[in-house]
Amino acid sequence: MLKLYNTLSKKLEVIEKKNHINLYTCGPTVYNYAHIGNLRSYIMADLLYRALKYEGYKPRWVMNITDIDDKTIKGAIAKFGSAATVENLREFTKFYLDEFLKDLGEVNVSKDEITFIRVTDVMAQIQQFIMDLIDKGYAYKADDGSTYFSIEKYQKDFGDYGVLVGEKFIEGKKVGARVAVDEYEKENLSDFALWKSHSLNDANIFWDHPVLGKGRPGWHIECSVINKIGFKGEPTDIHTGGVDLIFPHHTNEIAQSQALIGKGNFVHHWFHSEHLLVDGKKMAKSAGNFFVLKDLKHPFAAWSLRYAFLQSHYRSQQNFTKDSLDASGNRIAGLINYMKEPHNSEFVADTKSLDEDLNVPKAISGSNEAFVFSELLGAKLPDLEEIPEEIDRLIKLRLAARNEKDFKKSDELRKQIEALGYELMDTPDGQKVRKKM
Ligand SMILES: [Zn+2]
């Protein structure tokens, strides 16, 4: 039996066994590459998925893909111009969706077992959901043409707005103002947009509806709708995401869904993973500590990242540094030989620790190293015969340098290749590399 911390009840709860478990994860906004903090939260969800499978729970995993919001519209306009259409938006976001799927594959998230649902594929269902909220009095169309969710009406009927943040969340807060943007601070508690009316900044990207008018959905409504579609109206057993989604995103998902299907019928269990810090700070492009997977110039980057992320608990902040990546890389290089040999005590899984709120670090510390590379934890070892892209790139640069008789540069490149753990030989057939053992 798996016990997990529930953000809603603020305590450990047993996940009950039944026919299957509905597992939902908030997916990426596909306007750029996913950063390594995003990847950590998907790896944590994947560890949960694998643990559920291992314990015989039969999870069904659904993830939304946010392909419509301010950022994706901006990206589509930058690429296709100020007359960009929905088609253009879908083409623009398809590229980053494919890159996201590649990244998930590289860090060994069980992506082939996830049902991905793009927001632009379920527009009619989103419009219908909003219409149902209007019919029940929980949504209203304002003077600006957009449709908003009424927190006041919800609070009057349910009295639990914001409990995911804390019991006293709403105390002393003024309700009734409106906010059109998707992301806002707790201090600015406001009715949020379910359907945003079309503006000049949106190019030709909009969907039309006889009551709602020309526009597009707000961010929060998509997840209420995709939970419903993905699990065919059944409640969601476990909903995962990063802690930064607790407010406003998950708080608003609960309000929208409970308004239609009743208290306690939306999500039973909330699973939130903590932030990843880089060099001790929150990741930010301006701070120079912002990384996506392909920025990590390390021959074992993806394998090392997964291995590094197994070292800390999902509810603890983790600090990522270049040194920690190198240490994981070295560990992996060292384990390659070990794994080639037969060992008797392979996969002595400490699953007891996993059952206690997915305590992976404890499970690893008490068991045979090989366990880390089991199906259960999903760390992988690289294929030794394969030459990593980065090494290949350096070899090509060195060839060019030698052709130009720039031997100083050629020597520097040799040092770089060796520093990454590869041996370089100049043979009559050209340069050859092999992994140092
Ligand atoms: Zn979501």
C-alpha cells in the first residue's frame, strides 16, 4: 500500500486500491523548451507512476498540453506575423510539443503510456463547460466582453475557496475585482477569466461562440475540462504538479470543477513537487542560471539529470549545480562496468521506503546500486557504443582545425574531449574516440 502526502489534507494518506487509478499531471506551455526544473517535476510524477504500477494500482495517466495562452500567441506572431491564425499557432506549438516529448524520452519518463490532450483540440468542450458554469450562476460575462468566474458566488455555496493553500486563505481578502491575466499573486485575489475576448494583440487567433463571442480560454479552465474528458467524468484520484501551481492554477481548477460536480468529486489527492534551485537560486534567464536539457554540455546529461534528481525527495527543494551533474556523470561512468557483470543481489528493492511518501533517496541509500537502474526508478545507462552529440561536435571542430593547420586549437579540442571522459586517437583512418575505462 502506497502512502502519499496530500496537499489538501496536509497529511499522509493511504492510496486505496481499486480497478484503476486516474492520474493527472499539468503539462507544459509549449512556446519554448522545457527547463530542467519543469523536467524534475515530470520525473517526480513518473516516479509516482512507476511506483503505482509496481504496487499493482493500474494507473491511467493524462497530461494536458497548453498550446493557447499569451506566450504561445506571442510566439506564433513572432514567427508568422501579425495576421497569424489558429493554424499558425498550432504549427508553432507543434514544434515545441515534439521537443518536449523528445526531452521526456531522454530522461526516461514513461511518455508512451501518457494520454496527451492539446487544449486547441477540445475547444468545443471548454466552451460547453463555461456555458454550464454560466447556467449555474458561477460565471458571468463582463462589460469588457470576457467571461469570468465568480469567486463570491462559489464561496457563498461552498465556503472552501483556497483551502489547497490553507484553511484560512480567504480570510480578510476582498473578493469581486477581476483579473484577465492567468498568473497573479495571492494578494490580488480576483474573479479570473474563463473566456478572454479577442483583442488586437491576438492577431487572428480566436474561436467564436454565439454567447461567449470571439475569444479564447483562460489557463485554468483547460485542466478542469481535460480532467473530465481524460477520465470520462470519473473523479481524478491523484493530480500532480509543481508547488508553484497550487495558487492560482489548482485552486481555480477545484473551484470550477466543484461548482459543476459538487464538493469532493473532483480530485481526491494533490501531489506537489518542490522547486529546483540552480546554484542556490531560483532559475531565471536574467540570473544566468536558466537551463534547458540541450544547454547541458555533458556527454551523459539526460542520464545524469535523472540520476541526480533521484537523490532528493520530491517534497524537498533540490539544488542543482554543474558539479552535481558531473558527479552523477562520473557515477554513471563508474557503474557502466559494474552493470556489465552478473551480480547476485541485483534489484534488492527497498520498496518499503517508496511506500512511505515515495522516499526514493532513502530507498536508494539502503540498497544495491543496481536498484537505481531498475524499471522501478527508471534511471538508464547510456549505450557505450554510441558517441554523444557533444563529442561528435568537438571531433568535427578538431578536424576542421587540423585541416587549417591550427594545431593550438586542435590540442585544445583534444583536451576538451578528454575532459569529457573520452580517449582520442589519430589513426591513418582519421580520429577515433572511445570511452575511457
Ligand atoms: Zn493544469
